[in-house]
Amino acid sequence: MKIVYFITGGCGFIGTNFIRFLLEKNKTVKVVNLDKLTYAGNPQNLKQYRQNPAYVFVKGDIVDRNLVSHILHEHKPNVLVNFAAESHVDRSIDAPVDFIQTNIVGTSVLLQESLNYFLKLKTPEKNLFRFHHISTDEVFGSLKKSGFFTEETPYDPSSPYSASKASSDHLVRAWHRTFGLPVLISNCSNNYGPYQFPEKLIPLMILNCLEGKPLPVYGTGENVRDWLYVEDHCDAIYTILQKGNIGETYNVGGNNEIKNIQVVEILCDLLNRIRPADSGKSYHELIAFVKDRPGHDFRYAIDASKLKKEIGWEIKESFETGIQKTIEWYLDNEEWWRAIQENTYKQERLGITD
């Protein structure tokens, strides 16, 4: 039986990687990708599949109720995975209403139209259907120097971005508990890897090194994040869809806690070796500490033991192997990021409140 996946936000970073994962892993799937193509949605990410009958692209917004309903009833998906979201904290400081519209209103539309579709399904299609909502560890707020986020950690979001994602998580649980929609939620730590839009820390630092620009580090660089290689995340999502229990939440972490300044220093060390600067200087000399982000959470760290214990998932990439692959991808795909610089984003600072 061919499984049909309805992917929202599939031209973004994680969505792109998940679609590639599906189409390369399983030749009996069909993927329908709905993406609004905002600044971070790049159809070039999936250009190799344009002639593939197993891949369908639809340009549109998840808040468009009629469009979402049409896709559901025309393509009859067995699985909906919701990646569509405004996701950059700095941009949520500049334009919080955009985050409310996409992340909260958009999710509510997907939930209600999925419910309308689900209720019309007959067995066995009804038993197969899953609505998987992709969320973030940022909904839990900030940790001190010890402890970990678990699936039971109370929500305490700090930014408009994390507050909007927390709201969407609550809506997903409500549609399950109230209406019986078969849902799954996963909350992931910081992703990195191929196709990541260069406003995020790791690609921003790589590109700034290559262009001899300053490497802006917020505050003192002591903030800690848990880093998850995106292909490991895709594997986790797929595993949750196959083995996860309906109505459950699963934390997905990389078991790689690193201070921001250490991430930048690691990148400088690797690039000094792989692609030395024409000037002969060390990339470390480009590091520049800048004013901290408003409401900057100090530390995130995920306990992913539930995922390992209940469905047997573990990471495959260490930070050392994943960051090596990531740097090599950006070095090998200069045309991809040059096009972004020319048309969309020139690595400027966002989210400054004064």
C-alpha cells in the first residue's frame, strides 16, 4: 500500500530534509508538499524531484482553510506532518503577529480540516491516519546549569516564537482529547545540517567566515544549546510515526550540549584546516561579542530517554561528525547560499528592540 504524506512547510530546512529522507528511503510513498514560500522556503531545495510522480508541490498558506481541505480530500493522505512555522526568535521580536498567524491560527486550521477529513475516513484508512506536529524545546523556557527537559516539564516560553509554538502544542493536544484526532507531538532541540537558512547560528558563522565578516556572538557566548543533526531528527520523526503511541509527546535531542561560543570556536578550527582564509589569519580573529538578544534563554538540554526506551530511537551522528558534514555541504553548495544572499538575506542582525 502506498502511504501518502501531506507535509506542510516542506521547502523549509527540516521539512526539506524530511521529504528527501522519505523519497530516498521508501519508493512506495507519495509526498504532497504545501509551502507558502516565505523568505525561508526555498523550492530549489527539492528541484531534483520536480519530475518525480511521487512528489507534488502546492504553493499556499496553511491558514487557507479551503486549500487545506482541498489537498486532504484530493490526495487522501495517511499522514500529515506539520513543519510549517515561523521559527526564528529574532524575527519574532520584530514581527510577533506573523508568528501568531502562522504558528497558532495556521495550526488550528490544519487541525480542524484534518478532523473533518478524518471523520469521513473508513477503516482501515482511519486507523492509519496520523497528525504529527513538529515543535521545539523552546516551549519549556530556560534551564539553569543542571537538569534536563522531559516530556513532563511545564511550559514556560520566553519569546513570541516559543509562546506561539507552545500555543500550537496545546491546540494539538486539545484536538486529540476533545475530538479524538490521532496526534503525535515531538519537541526537538536545535537542528543543524544541510539546507538551513543562514540566519541561524551555524550556517551564519560558516558563511561569515568564508566572506571575512565578523562572527557576532550574543552576550558572552555562554548560552548552552543541545545540537541535533537534522538527518537524525528526520529519522526520529519517521520512527515516531511508525512506532509512537497516539496522543503522546516525544522529546528529540542530540545529546550534544555546547556553549554558543564553543560552537563558533569549533567552526573556526575546522574551517582554518579545511578552507584557510586568503588573508592567512585565523577565523578566530573575526569573533565579535554583541549585545545580547532580549529574553535570551540561558540553557536548553533534552532528555530523550523516553524515545529510546519506548520506541528504540537513538542518534547516529555526534556533533563532531555532524558538523564536519555540515561544513562540507555549505562549501560544496555555494550556489545555493549565494542565491539567498542576492535575493533574500544578507546576514544582517535582527531582533533589536531599542
